[in-house]
Amino acid sequence: MTSKKTFRWFRKTALAEGVSFLVLLLIAMPLKYLANQPKAVSITGMLHGILFITFIILAFEVKNTYNKSMAWFAKSLLASLLPFGTFIMDKQWRKEERLSIPD
């Protein structure tokens, strides 16, 4: 994967991971416990897991490609663990992407 695409894919995956986390917390979990439909958690949980692992791999790639600090990586990891975290961090990541990648 080229370095120009690495940061872009990282941001796209971060947003998808954030959406899947919210769907899991706000839709699938209530369906499981309030409507007795555990299948929603199974499907959403698997999708979220795949996106989470992809997010971590891409965060590590961005860290190495753009010489980010371990603190940047830890902050990214923390953002993925908190609801709305990836949405809040996206503004900073967009700025970093713009500064890191020449047009």
C-alpha cells in the first residue's frame, strides 16, 4: 500500500470502526437484551471486530510510515475504545493527513 493511501485508508477505517461501535452499542445490544435477538450482536460484533483489527494494523502502519510517536498510536487506540472517539479524532487526523501528503 502506498504511503498516500495508507493515511486515507486509516481514516476511512477509523470512521467505519466508529460507526460499527455505535451500532453495536446503540442498536445491536438493545436488540439482544430487550428484544431477545442475539443475532444482531453476532453479526455486528464480528464486523466491528474485523474493523477494529484493521484499524489497529493501519494505525501501526501510519505510525511507522509517517514517523508518528508511540503516544500518537496510544491516543489513536484510546480513540477507538471510546464511543465517538474516532469521530472526534478525525479532525486532527484529517489535518495531519493534509500536512503529511503533498498534493
